[in-house]
Amino acid sequence: MGNWRVGLFSQLAEKPWTPEQAAIDDRHKGVEFSLTTPQFGLRVFLGFVTVIFTLFVVVYVERMVFADWKPMPEPWLLWVNTAILVISSIGLQWAWVSADKGDADGVKKGLYLGGVLAFAFLTGQLLVWQQLVVLGFYASSNPASAFFYLFTALHAVHLLGGLVAWGRTAIKVKSGMDVAKVRGSVELCAVYWHFLLVIWIVIFGLLLFT
């Protein structure tokens, strides 16, 4: 009888609205929401960006069947830029893995490699734009040109946004902040970089094969 009363009072004293009690309830139910607020926010944002790019791809495919569609040349520099972005993403992955291991030197090297190559990628994209302008392919020349500039500009803007977060993380790492405290930021940067790499490969493949 006494145990029954203790159990009843324990249930009445529970506060399911508090994070601590919610965690206890989740463990008992076999449910655990392990994402932090920044991780969850990033995934929501990436989902939104994916929808936007998907809509543009659909419009691109539908628009290219019209008679005024004139295919654009494919500057070899786009291949170089793609390779640069791949290595940049590898650098961020290196930093992420190093952060998990508590390797401060690896975090610094991987982070710097990824960021510097991201700037190199953006510079390369500007050079591609210059090459196309010299060849007479302006955004207003034809729909194919307009879509190329639109896709590459949107991708560049998102990468620039990522570089802002990268810069803040790099400052923390350079100041000697403990690896455990910057691990979350490094992870978010790496995930974002991998996402932008996938988006770019889709864009590049679309432009290449159409």
C-alpha cells in the first residue's frame, strides 16, 4: 500500500513540460530527440533550400523544350571549380572528424583548407562568368544563359552565407577555444558544405547533359 502511494505522488509531482522530465519520459518510451536546436534549424533550412532548387530544376527542364532555347558552351574551368569544391568539402569533413577525436590541429587545418578552397571556388565561378560574357553569353541573351547565371548565383549566395558561419568558427578555433566547444559549429559547417556540394553536382550535371 505504501509503495502504491509513493508511486502515485511521484506521478503527480512529474513536470512533463520541463526538458529534464521530457528526457526521462523519452528514455522510458524508447524515444530520444538527439538533435540540438542549431542542428534542427539547419536541417529545416536545408529542406527549404532543397525545395527551392527542385522547383527551379523543374522549370528549367520544362523551359528547355521551347524553340528559343540555345545551349551554352561548357567552359573547362567549371570542371576545375567542381574539383575545388569537392576538396573543400573533404577539408570540412576532415575538420569534423578531427573535432570528434579532439584533434585541435586537424580541426584547424581542415577548416582552413575548406574555407580557402571555397573562396577559390567562388573566384573560379566569377572567371567563368567573365569567359561567357566575352563569348557574348549574357543573362539576357537567351533562356539557357539566364538559367545558368541564376543557378550559379543562387549557389554562390548560399556558399557566401556558409562562409560567414565558417569565419565565425575559424575565429573561435584560431583563438584557441577548446575543441569540444567548437565541435558543434564545425559539424554544422561540414554538413552545409556537403549539401552545397551535392546541389552543385546536380546543377553542373544538369547543365552538362542538357
